[in-house]
Amino acid sequence: MAEALWENNKFTQAIQFVEQNLTICQSLNNTLQLLKTRYKSQTGTDYRDDDVKKLEEFTQWAKSSGMEFDKIKIKQFAPDYRGVCAQGKIKAKENILSVPERLIITEEKGRNTKLGKLVAESNIKPDYPHVFYLAMFILEEMRKKDSLWKPYMDVYPKTASNFPIFYTKEEKDLLVGTSMLDKIKLDSAMTIEEYDKLTSKIPEFREIKIDDYIRLMLLTGSRLFAVNIKDKKERIMVPMADMFNHLGDKPKQTSWNFYDEENAFIVKAKHSILPGEEVMLVNF
């Protein structure tokens, strides 16, 4: 049973099954240790890591909701670092990921949230409306206990410490003499000004702490894809597609777009990718 669960990518359930039956057969302890070792090799972290369990639940939710990505898997490289790896050889031009339109987060969905509607009624014009309204969607779904998007919200980043605006004093000291410090101050001032405007006119925004607002805007802005959906230009968020790490100076491995004929956001391989190789993409 444990092996069958494992083969179906139900890693947590496999380990829990063995644990529950240890009292019946102590020899299962050897199997348990073997599965935990394989679990760490598969995910990059120990079995007890709650973040890995949430990634498993997200993967199951994504596939049961209609996403297709049999050729790849999410891997936790370190506690704060995850990515996507090839499960087997991926051929050039082969589909790597397909996300149906209903699972794509659009600006319109954000405008239809409670906070989105309040902002529209107040006539406040956000500096970056496409980022702002997408962030409002994320915020509303995070607050819902019964959200249909809960598995995705559970794996949404909780920190933004890798963004310059949240650098420590020691890290900012390393930037002395560069233009980056001025940019950090300018970006911070603009965001705080917008936050103050929102909280002064819309009481509901006072429930959001300034650091949480800045973090949410930064994380949302870093996860956008610019596409045309049925001849309409959109900036969208795509669950699972935002699990890929971004390429640096390496040649592009993948291409992506929204395909009207499939009614889906699809990531394709530009060339063959070997088993175990990290799969990366460029957002814009």
C-alpha cells in the first residue's frame, strides 16, 4: 500500500500509512526510514517540513483542477528555495505545462473583490493598477477559510526578504555609492504614499499592515505574465507557472503564451531537457 501511494506521488500519505501500522509490525520501521530517505532525496528537505506537505497538496489540487504537467515536478531545494525539475526527458516543442483559463488570475477578478470594488468607488487610481488588483485577489483569497484557491494560497511566499526594499541595514550598507539606494527610497516612498491614501479613504484597508501591503505588491508584481487573451492585452498570474525560477544569462529553455484555441496558458520546451534538470523561464 505504501509503495502504491508513493508511486502515485502521495508521499505524505505513504509515510503516514507506514507510521500508523508500526505498532502492528515493527519491521515496517525499516520501510519507514527508507521512504523518509527517498522523500528527502525527492524533495530536498526532511519529511516533517510542513512547506513540502503544502507543495504536495498544491500539486494534487492543480492536477485535479485541470492543469497538465506530467513531465515536471516541484522540488524544494532548500527551506526558502524551490523550483521545477524535469521528471523525464522533455522533447523540443513539447508541452511542459498547461493551465486552463479558469485557473488564471486576471485584473478583472481582482476588480471584482470587495476591496477592489471599494477602491473603484473611491476613485483612487493605483500607480500600477494591474499589479494592485491582482494583489487584491490574492489578499481576499488568503483571508477566506473556505477559498477554492487555498492550496495555492498556502504555498504563496510569506516573505520578500530578497527584494531590496526589505534588505537589512548590513545589506544596504553594501550598496553605498550606487544608485540602488536612491531607487529603494523612491519605491518605498511611492508605495507608502499610496498606502496612506488608501487607508485614509477606505477604512477596510487599515486592517492591512504597511509591511504586508508592500510585500504583497512586490510578490505579485514579480509573478506577472503579459499575454493576449482573445485579442485583449492582459497581465495575469498563473498558478504553477510561478513555481519556475527565472533564467539569468543562460539560453532560454522554454517559451510560453496564452493559446486561444486551447483556451489555456501553455509552457513549451524550446529544446530538449534532460531528466532531473531544472526547468526555468523568463516572465517577460
